[in-house]
Amino acid sequence: MQHKNNIQVNTPRVMFAATRSGSGKTTVTCGVLAALKKQNIKVQAYKCGPDYIDPMFHRTVLGIDTGNLDTFFADADAIGRILARDTKDAELIVMEGVMGYYDGVGGATTMASSYELSKVTKTPVVLIVDAKGASVTLAAIIRGIMEYKKDSRIVGVILNRVSPMFYSRIKHVIETECGIPVLGYLPEDASFAVPSRHLGLLQPDEMQKQRDWVETVAEAARKTIDIDGILEIAAQAEMLQIQKATGETEKSKFPAGYRIGVARDAAFSFYYRENLRMLEDMGATLVYFSPLTDAHVSEVDALIFGGGYPELYAKQLYENQSMRASVWQALEAGMPCHAECGGFLYLGKSLADAEGNVYEMVGFLDGAGFRTERLQRFGYVELAPQEADAFAVNTVLRGHEFHYWDSTDCGDACLAWKPLSKQKTYPCMVKKKGTFAGFPHLYYA
């Protein structure tokens, strides 16, 4: 029986997880999504964890917005409410996992892992296994991952990079030894590979003939993956009972007519959908603009500059002098602004591109952005604001970082540390007038 304070999610759902990164999760997921779309099945897709790029692939395939589900940022009920909101008209939920199935916060826990998400959402899991260079050992690996946790929820397998002849033999071994169905495979094919970049997978809009890539993978999936079997597994998902929200957003409404300018173009495209939607729920109107091509900032009450790849467009950003002047004037006048990672670099004095050419940026902040030879920070982070007047006492913000570029002035408005450990802290975030900016990508809710 449903309690009056609960809502239910009874939509069929499935997660595609893997033994490790690089096993083919995105390729298989996109292939299956495209195959499902061909069957006119209404699918809502999600990425597990703090990833901006994979949801872009999902959106390109499905033609609708996709989101992130992350148990580091949100508890079980909050995640359930996202599902309930998104899936009113959906016939199927597909989740793409992150890293290895049990890999979580700190490299030594299952917190915020694909496993934890499957647990709190009661989602059955299909394990994607890279079969290149192994045979019977695959059964041992699969069985070990299944049995590592009694509630693993792994109920199917898809093999990647395997020949059709070998697949027919190893399928029988795995099903006999592990007791779960093997739902197909993808052969080794260079055309299936998604090109890589310094921050991970290429953004979909940048992939040459990306639509052709999707169709190629979809055609392979239709031929070699058991789509009906996946649908049968998804139908086994248990019903979720979620507690209704307490109305916190009702307590914090923007004034009537409040407009927030959001920088969104090829240079600034990393946004949590849940962040933007929360602002809209609080009454704000989001006004999207392009620092690359628009002449100036629109008539707005606040600004947000998300992450992305401004270093790839540094010359174009520099050449748009009217926009840079417009942003500087707004921030200098005290307009509220949040800028993260690439947006933070844009507000600084200068930015070096990948070839080492240095271009002037907005100049509101003192830091100069420069390229480094390695990833500076990667993963989840917690922040404690150092000024009590800006945040509630004892506030801890949660976010994540990933960047190869650095700044000569990363700020000291917050003290940051890796989750589960305060042994090593570091200063970050700049607070100047109405601007709060730094490398961490924050999860507003």
C-alpha cells in the first residue's frame, strides 16, 4: 500500500555496468539506446556519477535531455524523486555505470559506485565485459563480481570485443558456470571506438560523422545483442517507494521575474541538468547566451559560467571584446555570479590555449590560466566556505574536479579536501564582490 507521503516508481529499468573503465560501457549503452529508439520505446537515460559528456551522447541518441544520478550528491529519496519526475511518460529507464562496478569514493569504498546506485534504485544490472585476450577466465571474473556482494543485482552479461565464432563457445561456458544469461556481444571493430581527449570522451558535437557512428553501433547492437532479453531483465525491477520532498525549494524562491544568464555554447557546456532545473523550480528564468558569438550579456539579474573547453576557443573568446567588456562591467557592478572550472578561467586575466598562445580574458579575476602536463585534480571534493556571511554556519559544499589547466590564483575563499579524509586540505575558490568562482563543479541541491 502506498503511504500518502510516498510516491512510487514502477518503471522498468536496467543498468549497464562494467568490470573497469574502458570496457565499452558508452558504446554498448548508446548502441542499445539507439536500437530501443528504433523500436519506438520511450527511454529515459542517466549516467552514474559526475560526468557531463556521456549524458551528451545519450541526448544525441535519444533527442531528449538526460541526467546524472549520483549517491555522493543525493540520497536515495532525492534520486528516487528525480526518477519519478523524469519517467512519468517513460517506458524504460537505462542507466550507464561509472568505472568498475564497485569502484567508489576514495578508491577504497563502494560509496557513490554503480553498485550503490543500483542498490538504492533497485535496478537490475547487465555487466559489460571486455573479452579481448581471455577465455574461461571470463567466467571466473564474472562470477567473482557477482558474488562479491550478495545483493550485486547482476543478472546478465554482454561481451565486448569478441569474435562471433568464439562468442558461441564462451557463451555456454559463462552461462553454465555463472548461472546468468549472456545477452550478446559486440565484435572488435575500430569503427565502434569513441575518440578520446584530455578530459575524456569527445563531446558529441565535435565528433566527425557522429550520427554515422551511432547508427553503426546501433546496427551492430540490433544484430548481436538480445534487446528483448534486456527488456525482460528491466521488467524485473522492483517498485520504488520514495518519500515526497519536504518543500525546501518552496522556502527559497527567487523574486518574481528573476533572470539568470547561463553561458552555454561550444566553450561552456558542462552543466548538471539537476542544477539548472532546481533554479527553475525556485522561480528563476534561465537565459542562455554565448560568450563566443553574442555581443553582450542579456538583461539578467545573475550569471553562471559552467565548465567546458574554453582553452580550445581562447582566440575566439578574446576576439569577442564587447562580450568580455559586458561581463566585466556586470561583475564589477556586483552582479551575483557563479563560475566553475572553464568559466572560472574565462573570468581571469588571461588563458593559454593548447599551443601555448596566451589571450586576454575578462580580467575580473586576477588569475592567469595555463596548461599543465598532467591532470591536476580528479574526483569528488568537499568545500568549507571560510566566510560565515556568505553561507550558513558549518556549510559543506560537495562537487568534483577534473582539469589539466591551472590558474596562478585559485583563491582561498574555501578550504577543500577529498571525501573521507581531511588529512590533506587545500585552499580554493575566489569570492570577489558578487562572484564565487573556482575549479570545483558544484552540485547545487
